[in-house]
Amino acid sequence: MPNSLDGDQERFKGYQQGMQEVIDVVAQAKTLASQGNLTEAKTVISRLEGLKKQYHSEYK
């Protein structure tokens, strides 16, 4: 648990959800890339910047 959450279990659930969302995006992009769909994989990866902004400000 990040120190910024101060042991707050409810906020930690949101943090975990955000991390899972990042993992899912990366997994989806990896699958697309392995199938040769590089353009689609790049489009999916571009979502990471938005997720970073959203969750980083909330949980950092």
C-alpha cells in the first residue's frame, strides 16, 4: 500500500482497481502486438498517459 493512502482500505481498493486497469491495457496491447496489429497496439498503449494522469494525481 502506498504511504500516501495512510492505511485507508477504501482508497486502497481504488488504487488496486487503477493498477489492474493499467495491467489490462498493457496485456491488451501485448496481445495485439504479438498478433501483428502494431497500429492498434499503439492506440491501446496511448491510453496509459490518461490513466497515469488520472490515478497518479489521486494516489501519489
